[in-house]
Amino acid sequence: MDAATLDFLTRIVDAPGPSGYEQPVMRVFRNHVEAFADSVETDVMGSVAASRNLGGSPRIMLAGHADEIGFQVRSISDTGMLYFGMIGGHDNAIIVGQRVTVHTANGPVAGVIGRKAIHLLEGDEREKAPKGSSLWIDIGVGKKEEAAALVSIGDCVTYAESMVRLQGACYAARSFDDKMGACVVAEALRRIDAAKLQGCVTAVATVQEEIGLRGARTSAYGIDPNVALAVDVCHAMDFPGADKNTVGDIKLGAGPVIARGANINPKVCSLLVQVARERGIPYQVKAVPGGTGTDANAIQVNRAGVATGLVSAPVRYMHTPGEVMDIADIDAAADLVAAFCEAVTADIDWRPI
């Protein structure tokens, strides 16, 4: 991955953006794509769509969701502790003691997710993951009035983790899922060779995937694509104790993952494999017998149906503050998506017959 792409990936991953609060991420995305897109539009949901070759045929949609999991301040106790709700799916056993950032109208406020210390837990409490209602955010004040002067009900909260390099091409971040996907669709749009492009390609950073694929649903309705690719993360199974028989032998550094299954148009899948082989792009294949749980679910059933594919990049420790990815997989995913767009022609019949 070149330095400019790595810089974009870092900025978009580190920008705060829990579902419903994606605006900082979208500013990074818009600023990046404005340099090469023919048009950039933001819809009423907050999703941002960047297009090239306006008027081309067919209409190709690329979707990577820009929201991350997080928290939302719901109440403030008399002692100034912030009680919160979950945005997206969390493992409560992981969040205790994590440093967080409360994003307020007046700037970030640092905090820590608190719980009774292990010494004070009794019986089954020691063995069970805590309930969210038994946790709070401590911002270091002692009174409700002090906290309320800094934080408002409804403020969003993210883990206080920035993207960091581990070894080789592996990096850790709190929100590769799925700002990485927004990076990939933007980079794919930039990398397309205009001389080879027939279709109009629209790369969308979608919102609110973590709470129900909402942005993909509305964006797909507005764009009305003939063919689409969603880009997301999938589980790498190269960690100790992984059951590869249930998910597949997916590993970091082996290339992007092409999905096969009911959520995926077979001709889209075949074309992805074909261009990967022709371009020498490493890839992996994952079998998904039902819905994929990604934006591909919503896009596929838009209007009268869309020929939909899914390109993923493997991640370890999904939905934690320390998601680990190999950036070579991210880079290759952008190349694969760009090559797919170049290979799409107006005369392809996407019907699986």
C-alpha cells in the first residue's frame, strides 16, 4: 500500500463515527473523493456517494459502510457517572476498563468504562460477563452538575484507540469494521482506468450498517444499480482454537475474500474470480449459505433485485478495540473491485440462468 492510501486509511479509521454519528468520517471520505470523482453527493441519511463516468451503462454501485460500534450517553448519575447504551454489538467482557472518548459539542472528553473491581465481585459475578446496566463511564468528576457541564445526553462515545502498526503489514485499530470498506470503495473508484470503463460507478460510504443496514437500503433505492459490490470485513480463522470447519480457512495476508451463496449473484461471483485470476490478485473464497449480514443483504433485494457480490478483507478480533488486519489484503481488495468495474459491460445478462 502506498503512503497516500495508508494515510487515507488511517484518517478514516481514526475518525469517530458510531452509527448515526458518522459525520466526521464522511468529511474525510468526501475530501478524499472530491479530487477524482465527477460528482459527490450526500443524502438525507448521511451516506456519501461519489461517481465516475456519469451517464455510463450499466449502473455499478460499490458500498462500504462508514459506521462503527460505539456507545451513547443515556443518563448522568448524582455522582457524575455516565450510564450508556450500546451502539452495535459488543462483548461486555471486553469493554470493562477500556479508555473511551465522549464526543461532545465542545470537543472530546476522556473517560474510562468502570465496574466494581474483581476484589468486590461476589459468587457468579466473577464468572459471568457484566450486564451493560452494571457499567458506567467515569470522566473524573464527582457531581452530576460537573458532568452535565461537559457532556450532554445523547453524545456518542468511541474507544480511545488509534490505528497502530504491529509487525510487517499488520495493523490494529478499533474500527477497521468497516471504515476499511469505505476506504476500499473510494480507492477502487480512484484506481479505475477510465479508458476501460463502460458503466457509471458510484462508490458509497453508507451509514448505520451496524444497526440494520439502513444506509445501504436507502442508497441502493436512490442509485438503482444494475450490479453492486459490498465491501466489508470477515472473520480471519488463523487464531488459536479457530474452527475452520464452520467458517472456512480464511487467513490474514492471503488476499480479499469473495463470497459465494444465496446472497450473491453467481455471475458476479464468477466475474470476480475471473478478474482476480487475470490480474494476478490473490483471493480467498468463503461459502455463506444464507444472508451475509452485510450491506449486500439490503442491496440484493432493492426494488426488483440487484446482481450483488461481496468482497471482504479478513480481520481478527472483530468488534473489539483491537481489530487486526493485514493492509495488503485491503490494498488488493481495492485492486479487485476496480478490476471488476472495468470488466463490467452493458451486454452482460446478470440473470442466473
